[in-house]
Amino acid sequence: MEQSLPEEWFIKDARVNAAIAWLLTGLLAATAVVYFLLGSLVVVAIAAVATTVAVVPAVVHRSWTRTVPWPMLLLAVVALLAGAFGPSFLGDVVFALAVAALAILVVVTLQLTTTVRMTPNFAIGFVVIATLATAGLWALGSAASARYLGTEFVETNDQLMLVFTAALAASVVSALLFRWYFARRLEANLEREEVRGA
């Protein structure tokens, strides 16, 4: 899993990135509050965890400019705000995109704050598996909630399989975008290292 890569293979300590990232982090926090008022606790949990993960690099390094790449945060914000689609295949895909975005944020935060180093291919595998695992946990939790608390849950196995299919589709799309972005950043950073070494 570890590889000899430049320390910053997908982000630079840039003020513009940080300014946009903090704005999007604020939107994530506001989204958590709005969904809390609407009573959607699952979305609240995802938005709250995403917000927390987003601020960890700045706290650990004690620098407001040390943030995750803003495109990763934008994916999470757009997916959560688009939750208004409601229960439908498209709504399930959008929700799964939010979960995939959270997995991406975890990968980026691990890279920024620990000695863990993931290659782009390993990282996309992690995103897909984490998204599918979260969908499975959601199904178990929702089924238990429906049985003991009387909340709504899917009525047939076909509907449940659509939820899992949506999660798979969203995780694969997110992971491929993630791979493209990281590979592009890695190539740019390696070129910069070669120029410095010349």
C-alpha cells in the first residue's frame, strides 16, 4: 500500500483551494443542520461526518490552508443537496454519491494527516468497497428501524436490489472520477519534482 511518492501527490498547500474548501465545508455543516430540522438523521450523520473529516487536516497541521481538494468537497455537497430527489433510483444514486464522496474524503484525509499512502488504484477500490459496505449497513439499520420504530423501508427485495445497484453505480462512477483526478495530480507533481531535480 505504501509507495515512494511525493508527499503531496494530489493537493498543494494553496490559498485558493483552501478558501473554496472552507466555503464548501460551511455548506456541508449547513446541510447537516437543515436535514436535522427536517428529521433526516441518516443525511445528518453523513453531512456531519463529512464536515468533520474535511476540517481534520487543518486542525492536525494547525494551518487553515491545509485542506482537502475542493472538488472532493463539491461532490459531497452537491450529492447531499440533491437529496430532494426523494425515494427513486435517481435519488438512491445521488445518496450513494454522497456516501462515495465521504469515502473519498476519508482517503484524502488519511493521505494528508498520516503516514498511510495509497496508490490511485487502491484508493478507488477502497471507495467502491466502503460505499457498498455503507449501503449494506444502511439496509440493516433501516430494516431494524422499520421493525422496531415503525419507520419506512423498502417493501420488496427488488426495491432493495435497486438500492444496492444504485450504490454500485454511484461508487464506480465516483471512483473512476477520483482515479482520473488523482492520476492527473500525481503526474503533475512528478513532473514538478523532475523539473526541481534538473
